[in-house]
Amino acid sequence: MPSCSPQCCLLHAVEVIKIYSEDGTSKVVEILSDMTARDLCQLLVYKSHCVNDNSWSLVEHHPHLGIERCLEDHESVVQAQSMMGSESKFLFRKNYAKYEFFKNPVNYFPEHMVASCQQSNGSISPSQLLQNFLNASSCPEIQGFLYVKDLGKKSWKKLFVCLRRSGLYCSTKGTSKEPRHLQLIADLEDNNIFLLVTCRKLYSSPTDYGFCIKPNRGRNEAKELKLFCSEDEQSRTCWMTAYRLLKYGMLLYQNYGIPQQKKTLHSNFTAPVRSVSENSLVAMDFSGQTGRVIENPVEAQSAAMEEGHAWRKRSSRLNLLGSQSPLHASPLNTAIHKTQSWFHGSISREESQRLVKQQGLVDGLFLLRDGHSNPKAFVLTLCHNQKIKHFQILPHDENGQLFFSLDDGSTKFSDLIQLVEFHQLNKGVLPCKLKHHCIRVSL
């Protein structure tokens, strides 16, 4: 029998990886040495019976440094682990924003930060800007002011910084980008960009919107990091997204396209998926012989209100039939939401905001939780325009029946599931429809 070559043995080597979930549980898995982050996420989705919607990520987390990043789908898990310290760990987490910039580039690249947009008075379209990032021969550039931390000091300086394919530079003279005034801070090849999770506490940062550049090799110590702070979430997201695009280019676009290519192919790791795509949920009118899509926003809002009232009446009849006394709310109404993955119980406002930030600041990302100021109420935490908002859901009693409402009783629902499903179809009083929900799984 022919023996395996050393190269063959290396390809089939097995490594042991420990993965943590958001709820603190962990799982030890054996993987092949050439397994990518996407492969491992698919395996964990299969083993944990999660919905396979291609929005799961493997997160490289360094608690002692207060930093983390999502591994790119094509990255080697074993190689990433080899550069992590003993205190570091992998997390299995949702990341709806992983490729959101391909869908909505205008939200990720404000014109005042794109040098080419300023030079052409904003005439470059978002799609063309993305093409420039993906094309290795073009020279897109992100620029703006950042707070930069002096190495070995506690002070932060506000400097003009620009990001190019050749690296991240700061200007030594105002906003000048002349070569003699640009100082290289870090290149893209041998470094990775990380989110600062606890920047104020650990690094006394001037804002909460910190990120850092960390060398791939070297010691996992704070003095190795190059620390930055933006003025707001949008600018931080722009810097970090541009860094990823300039570093990986077409690889990111290929990663983004793989799920679409595999939709009709059989996969070894299959998991249940939603029977209805969120993108197909539109307002419809079925009053005629055939259904039609309602294009007019005013008509759609009216239809939404009518649908809410219809649900309320139908639920009232069901509750009256199912309960012995019409004066008491059905126990099912008040507890059925606890079975839903979007309901997170009695977590705090701060914890709900942390979850939304971690799982991607995309429009329509939401969760529901118990209210604290009013024990009988619930709170909907929702992301819109990279900002997190909280909406109180109040209980209402009508003829002995309990209903829930976001708009002081104008539109009532018999339970929270109906309320969520309604607002997945119609935004109603919310700034946007509910699209994705925060979820925590046990490994």
C-alpha cells in the first residue's frame, strides 16, 4: 500500500477548536487543518440546528485587549488560532452586516469621506465606488479626521488620516496629502482591523467609536495596537469597511456570492430555512379577483391599519371561544412570545443595545424584551440608520380582552407574535419594517 506524502498528511491533519456562543456555552469541535471560517460556521449551524441564512460569523475575541473582529469567510481557522493568545477565544455569532455594504453602499460611504467624490462633486455612484474598491488597478481613498492614540501614552491627538491600498497614513501638516507630509501608520498586508469593544474603559478614548490595527504576528499586548476613534458610528463603519475592501478586494465579493450560487445545489450541511423570504413581503390588495401589489404608501398604510383591526377581531373571537370567561386574558396570549427566538426576556436596555451592535447595525434588526419601568409592558429594540431606538409596547384591555399596541391603542394585537409579524410586513409607526432578529444559540 503506498504511503501518504507529508503534504497529504498535512492536508488531512485534524485540529481541535473550542467555540463559545453568546450565552456562554461552548463546544469543542475537531476540524481539518484547511477548514475556513465559512466551513466551520456551516458545521456549527448544522450541529446547533440553527437557521442557515448565511449570516453567521466566527469572531476572534481578545477580552484582555477589549477587541474583536469577524473572520472573513475565506480565512483559515487554524491559521487565525495560531496568532491568538491563550486568553483569546472564538465566538459563534450572528453578523447581519457582514456583506450589507454590497447591498446598501450609500449607507457605508458618506461622500465627505470619499476623496474621489469630493474631487468630482459627488458624481461617483455608490456602485461605481464599490467597483473601484474591487478593482486592484484603481485607487479609491477614504479620508477624514480621527483621534489617534500616542503609543505608550494616555493622550489622544486629532489628526487628518487617509486610507489607501498602500496603507493607512496620517498627515503631519493639517490636511495636506503631499507625500512629504504623509506618515505611514500601518500597511494592510500584515495587519488586521479590529473593533474596540471597551474603548473608554481600557483606553480612555474620547468617544465610544473606537477601532484598532493589530499586527498578525507578534505579542498579543496592548502596546502592539494602533488605536483610533471616530466621531460617530457611520464614520467608524466606513473606515473599517474600506479597510476590509482594500485588503481583500474581489475575495469579499466572491464570499458574498457563494450563498447565492449554492441555493440550488445540495449541501452536506443542511438546516431549516424560512419558507418566506423577507424581500418578498409586500403590501397586497386581494379585494378584486386577482391580487395586486400596493405601490402607494398612503394606501399601504391604510391597508396595514385595516389588517391590524382584522387580526384584532379574529383574535377576539378565538379568545372568547377558547376561554371560560371573557373577562380574563387567555394565558396563551400573555406567554406565547416566550417561545420565540426574538424575545430575550428581562435583559437590560444596555444589554439589548450591545446585542444589536454585535449582530450588525443594519436596518430592521430587532429584539423584544420585558419592560423595566412598566412591568406589564414590553420594549421593542430596533436599529435604523445605524442608530438603536427603543419602542414601548403597552397592554390594553378592551371588553375584558388583553391586547398589545405600539401606538397607544390605535392598532392592537392579541399577542406579541402577531405584532411582530404585522410589522415585518408593514412598518406602521416604526421607522422601518422588522427584518432580522437578534438571536443567541446554545452550542
